[in-house]
Amino acid sequence: MSVFNASRLLGKTVLITGASSGIGAATAVLFAKAGTNILLLARREDALKTVQQACVAAHKESGLKEGGQFAPIQLDVSDKAAVSALWSKVPSALRNVDILVNNAGYVIGKDHVGDIDDSIIEGMFATNVFGLISMTQLLVRDFKAKKSGHIINIGSIASREPYVGGSIYTATKHAVNAFTASMMRELVNTPIRVTEIQPGMVETEFSIVRFLGDTSAAKSVYAGLQPLTGEDIAEEIVWAASRPPHVNIAETLIFPVNQASAVISYRAPS
């Protein structure tokens, strides 16, 4: 028995969506330290190049010979045509993907039902649900053909628990949970692994996007407690990916210590 043995990841190729910041970027850097190759996908090409540089530095620091190829690819997962054409952008050396991390997703606003703009509803479903499904369908065909692979979907506490002001976001994450669970059951007769990682409060750009760039509103979400970081969730993702082939981490929920549910947390008095 070993402690967090990542040697099983050596030389593998990982595809990460939403890799330009937050959980996606931190996951990429940690996979780089573990000796993998990585396809870095996101909408912001300049930010991807920064993450690519961080991956190169992390891999160099690791001293590992395996892995070390990192390809930034501009892609909006909500664009079905772009997803279908993905392989035309992928270097041939990285075409054989072993692990898919469906991380791309976002939320905007806390409006109540009846006051939510249709474009916001459609945008969240297009990325959080339809984009995740499109990427999964693209990769699972290859995984079935080669009889190996791992699909890791990033859910949320919102996958389990609705809350006021989150009707659309929680609906998208409930959809991700149902899709993930159904797929795991469909693939039970294969060696393909399926995992859902469900974070609680994580301080990344998530709340800044939710509040349309209002950093003070974003900071108030985490006031009085220590939230999780992107690096905390990256450790859970890479740990799940590094388990022995016969072990599948089906679902895991991660909270900061002062959070107990989507709406229950302890805030230290200011």
C-alpha cells in the first residue's frame, strides 16, 4: 500500500475543459507534476498559454521523464461544431486521450424564477450540460474502442441540493449528476471508469463571474470562513484518476470544514 501513488499516471494523456483558470488550471498543473501530457481546452487562449507555462514549470520541477507535452486549444464546449472538429486541432502525439476532465461550467446571477433572462438560462445549459455531454460522447467512443479510459465530471454540492437563487445552476448540476450516474451504469460491463467530483465552496473566479465582475460581492460569499481552493479540488481529481484500474471513485463531496450543506456554514464573527 502506498500514499497517493501517482505512478499509474505516468505518460498518460489528459484532456481538461475549462483549463484556463481555477480548478481546471490547478488540475492541469498537478497532472503535469504527475508526469502526464495534457490537452488544455478553454475559451480564453491567452489564459491557456499562461497555464501551459505553469505546466511546463511543474513538470520540469518534478524531474520526471514521462509526459511533458502540453497543448493549449481554444474551444468553447457549447459550440457543438467546434467540439465535433476538435481532433483537427489536436497534435497527433496527443490524440490518444486516457482521462477526460469535464470541468467547464459557470453560473451568472442569483435571480429568482420569473426574473431570469432566457439568454442566461440557455448559456448555462449550453456549457454546463450540453457541452459536457458533447465532450463525453466524443471521448467515450474512443474509450470503448480501446477498452480503457476515465471520465471525471465536475459536479457541485448543487448536484445534490437546490438553493434559493440557484434554480438554473442547480438544475444544470442535477442534470450532470443524473447523466454521470446513468453513464456509469451503462459502462459497468467495461473497464471505463466514471467519477463525479462535487465541490462545496471554492474560491476561484466562479463567484466573480456569477456577480459579473463585482469582486466585493464575490468576496462576501466566503466572508468569515476559509473556503476551498482550486488546488484542493485538483488533489481530489488527480487522486481519483490515480487509483488502481479496478477502483472507481464514483462520487465524492468535498466541503471546507465550516460548511455542512449548500446553505449551512459557520461564519466567524467579524
